[in-house]
Amino acid sequence: MAISDMPRTIWWEDDAIQLIDQTRLPLQGDILVCNSTDGLIMAIKALAVRGAPALGVAGGLGMALWSQTEGKSIEAVDRYFARMHEVADQIASARPTAVNLSWGVKRIVDLIDDNKDVAPAMLHGIILKEALSMIDEDEAINRRIGANGAALFTKPTKFLTHCNAGSLATAFYGTALGVIYSAFEQGNVEHVWVDETRPVNQGGRLTAWELLMVGVPSALICDNMAASVMHNGWVDAVVVGADRICANGDTANKIGTYGVSVLAKAHGIPFYIAAPASTFDLSLGTGDQIEIEERDPREIEGFTVSGTFDPTDAKVAAAFDRLTAEGTCELPMTKGHHMQINRKGGGYSFDAWFKTTPTNVECYNPAFDVTPAENITAFITERGVIFPDEDGFIRPIADVLG
């Protein structure tokens, strides 16, 4: 097994955006085909595609998709540019905390604005070429992040990571897991602890799956077990990704990251952020200025299950055939539970949500939290590793990023 066994996350094929549906992993490997910007926005909001670098690529491809579809039908230059900016705002706002999404969109918008003297009919190929280049660039950047980070670890190391900052969070290879993959190739990974990352379980569903695919020794733990494994001396370093990094180094990442940073600091364990330059937002001075996305309370009111099955009993198969004879079968349930069943190949697939909390319970479900710069040992980027200066401040960020 090797990183080459990992599937690509997002790509362009048959004049559409194709992506792995990460809401179905690891039990199903479905591919979503987005042939409209509305479909892409739905996929982004539903977390079918997620992870800061992957969202950056999705933003660029989304603009190319608009240009190749709706944009091609607009001949008037003024209308083309007005509508283009409307669509750009819609895509960029699909997930407000992750800066890479708006970065990817803006990259294409700037390209279009710089070519206002070019007729819209001539722009479509230019836009698509630029968006496609972002895919290869992202992999190259991630591999440099991995190499720069691996250089920090010169002996077998026990890592802990939170959420998924692996290949699935990028076009390919990964940021935080890219560091681990590079260190693993050099023989310097002893073990990886994987936080499950409630409430959507990106660690348990995605990171654990990636590490198994690549063959990295690892174990899944509940989020509330991180303190215990640190106390036992089983963690040498924490490496996580990021969704937005402010000028002072304050960093937004998946909810729970701040708590992990506090635990690492209490146990004297270095805490690293691995992220590309595109994740730095130097327009924001501190983390207090970051907009934190709040998500559907159903994510913590219950749990989602997806899977496939092949009945071994003919009577059971016949029953499911009757249920799905006309397509998707919606099963009515009490207590708020919900289930769908579909035919899938020679078997069946199901998607279900089961409520586990009291009716009318109040919920607070932020998708991200902010880790203060003072809890961060260093930032691992494609341009180098950024350490605090002698006063403990992350002043060199602007200098390194240029």
C-alpha cells in the first residue's frame, strides 16, 4: 500500500466537476457529478467536498463550470461580468470560514476581470485552463508542505491529528497528513492517533480510512481520549490542518482543534499547523474577526449511517425489490428517524438518520474554533516552516508569504 493507492478527490471530466462524495465514505465510494454551479454549492454545503485546499480547487472549477454552462449563453459583455460576480459570491459564501474557497473563486474572478477586453466567447477556454492548473498546483504544494514538515522529524515519531487534513481534504496528497506521509516514507512514523472529530467524524470516517489505505500504523480514538494518550506519553507531536490563518497566527480549524492545542501545551507537546499559503488571510488581524460557520443541529441531535448490503435470503431480496421497484424508497418512521433505500448494482444502499437526543433539545453546533497563536509551535507551509520570533510572536508570516 502507498499514497498512490489513494483516489483523487476532485477533477474535471466530461465537461463537469467530478468528486468523491465524502459523506458516503468509507463504506461507499460514490462519485458525484456536478454539471451546474447550484449542484456544486449543494455538494460544498453538504460536505461532499471539504477541506480547505480541496475547497479552493472547487471554487476555481466552479467558476469554470459556470463559464462553460450558463456563461456561454450570455453574449452581452456587461451582463456576463455582472452575472459572473453574482455566481462568484454564491460559491464563495457556501462555507464562510474556509478562506481557500473564496481564494479559489477570486483567482478566477481576477483572471476574468483582467481580461475585460476579451469577448466572453473567448474567455471560456482561458478560465478552464486556469482552473485545471489549480489541481496540479495543489498537489505540488502539498508535497512541498509534506517535505518541509517531515524534515522536522528525524526519528520515529508518535503523532496525533484532528479531523481530516489528508488527501481527501486536497486535490491530492494532503497537508497535515502530507507531513505524516512524507515522514512515513522516510521511516519516521511510529504511530498516529486519530481523533474521531465529532460531530461529523471526519477523523473516524476519512483520516482512519486514508491511513489504512496507505499502510500507516494508526489507531482511532474518541476526542475525549486525547488527554489520556498525551498523559501516557504516547504523543510526540500534534499536526493538524487549517481553514483560515490570521496575520497574528490565530488559526481557525475544525471544532475541537483549540482543545487539542490546550492539551498539547499542558503536556509540553509541539503543536504544528500544516497549511498552504492560500490559507493565510493577512487581511484579518486576529482570530476574533473570523466568521465561524454554524451547522445543522441534526449533526449533534443524532447520527447518520450510509452503507450497502446484499441480502443472502431470496425472500429478503424480493421484499427489497418491491420496496425499490419505483426508485428511492422513503421509509416513514416515528421519533424523527429517517431512512432511504435504493437499488445499487446487484444489491441495495441505504442512508439513514437516527435521533438520539431529547425532542426540542437546544443545540449549539459551530463547525470551527480558533486556536490562538501562542498555542502553535510553528506553521508548516510550502514556502518553509514559520516559527515564532524571540518574543513569541508569529511576525514573519507576511515576510515568508511575500
